[in-house]
Amino acid sequence: MTDSLNTADGALPAAPNSGARAQPFTIAGTVIDPGASATIAIPVSNTATGLPASLYVRVLHGARPGPCIFVSAAIHGDEIIGTAVIQRLLAKLDAASMAGTVLFLPVVNIFGFQAHSRYLPDRRDLNRSFPGSARGSLAAQLAAKFLKEVICHCTLGIDIHSAAVHRYNLPQIRIAPDNENLRELAMLFGAHAVIESPLRPGSLRDIARGEGVDMLLMEAGEALRFDELSVRCGVNGVLNVMAHLKMIQPHPEATQVTIPARSRRAIWVRAPRGGLCMLQQKSGDAVKKGEVIGRVAGIFGDDAQEFRAPIDGIIIGHAVLPVVNQGDALVHIAEVMRFGDVEERVDQITEALLNDRLLDEDELI
Ligand SMILES: [Zn+2]
């Protein structure tokens, strides 16, 4: 596996395949010349004010032919980490030196985003509303437009989520099971963990598969928050995938860092009682079956009940709000294929991401 996490000090050169020039790219009735970028507003519906609401896409159409992919964020309106990832990518990428086309959607759920909410004003979950319908609910209208104008142009999508509110996710890629192409992309993305999980009906991943579009779902960080590790992981991962697809040159000092944690099964550990939770382990820590992960006590600190890891694994998500009800999901543990050195590998990925100067905000590609 080639990865690109090492320190770099130069700008990336242009994409490798030269010669042929791309054809103009048409999206939602707008034509974009090769080597140009454009911001497109795709009309979706009206807001409650009666004013138009649109889905905004920044298109980077490379000078040379190549695949068309999309990178989307905030399908759940409060999961904004991908918005930060896209902002940083847009500052680094230049269509003139690229091959192929990228459609960037920093905020898909425009309605929930404004309300700091996962959902739409009609209380639907956009990620359960595909394929949608032009005559359906607001969520259905948005899903239908996203499918028709974005997904159907592409062969690959990278959809970026964070944990739900008051939770944190270790950066991880989720993919459909038993898809060798996706597995390869997920591994070279370079996130801390790769989880193969079944597709939920009505989800973007589910509908994309029906259209023959491969999907990488990234989960990282916390809702309504930015954190540097998650942003860097997303930026690095998208660049790694683009380099693999020969849309840009690989990282000049690309090197193999390590193999991410791999899992096909993850289990939530829940609060044994209501009260205040003190976690002794956090995301990225390896835990052995039976090991104490935390305790929940009453408001006087009395009657503390410990809770333990039900399996050997790595923690891929944890609650950050200590006030818990009995049964609240507190710690998400993934059973991994190579347990022995998993924590060291995860730490190496963190260190490489945080030290990679190419991922800095002001470093150009
Ligand atoms: Zn989400």
C-alpha cells in the first residue's frame, strides 16, 4: 500500500498523464471548460420564506480527461467536518493542473446546516431519503436533485460525516462489504480504520451502489466541531484517492506509513446506569475483552458501576458528554483483524497526519 503521509516541503506538480485535452463538462445546464472551475447553484425547492433554496456545487474540471468523482459533506446538517475538509482541498487544488473532474459539495443538507441540525425542517433524515422524488417531501426533493445532478455524473463518491452530537469518531472509512476495488481505495485513503459495514436502505451508499457508483464514507470527529486531525485525515485521503486515480500527482515524498485497523464488526458499549460517566479509554485505544473502559456514578459519586470491553478491539468512537442515561451508547469498539499492534499503527497514522506539512492550511499543491 502506498500512502502519502510523510512530511513534504514542496508543491505537487501537475497530473501525470499529459497530451489529450478534456471535453467541456456540463452540469445542471452549465458548461465548464477544461482546466476551469465554477460554482453551480442547483435549484432544489423553496424555503419557508418562499425564496429559492439551492444545492451548491464547486466543480473543478481538469484540463485533461479523467474520472468524475464527488466529495460531499453535511448530508447530516450538523456534521460539518467535511465542510472544513473541502474548504482546505479547494485552497490546494487547481483545475488547470488536474485530470478528470471533482464535484465538491461542502453542504448538502442546506436546511439542517443552518439550524445546526442533523435533519431537515420536515424532520427527515436525508441519508434515509434516497432515491427521493421531485414531488416528495423536502428531503425527497433534495435527495432526487443530488442523485440526478451529482451522483449520476460520477464513478466514485466520497461522503464525509462526523459522529453525532456529543460523540467523537476516530477517523475511519466505511465501505460496503466484499468490494475489492472499494477495499483498495479505503486502505490507501489512509484513515485510522477501515470498517466494512452493510448498507442501510435509502442511504446514499445504498442508492449509489444501485447506480454503479462506488462510495467511500468517511466518519471523523464530532458534530458541530472542527478538529485538526479529522480535517487533515480527510484532506490527505481525498488527495490519496485522486493521486491513485491519476487525477493529480502523488505526494512527492509518498511513503508507506502503516496499515489501518480493519474490521467487519463493531459493538456499542452502553451505560450500565444513569449518572455521570468517566471514561478511562478513548478513541484510538486498543482494549482487551474484560478490560474496564469506564464507570458511571450518581451525582454524589456513589454506586459507581464499571463497564468493560465485550471483545478485543480498538475504540473507534466515544461519547464526550459525561451526563448519561442508562443504556446510552458510550464507546464503540471495532473487532480488528490484526489486534496485536493495532494501537501502535493508529498512533503512527495520527503522528504522520499531524506532521505532514503538505496538509497545512497554507501549503499549496
Ligand atoms: Zn452522518
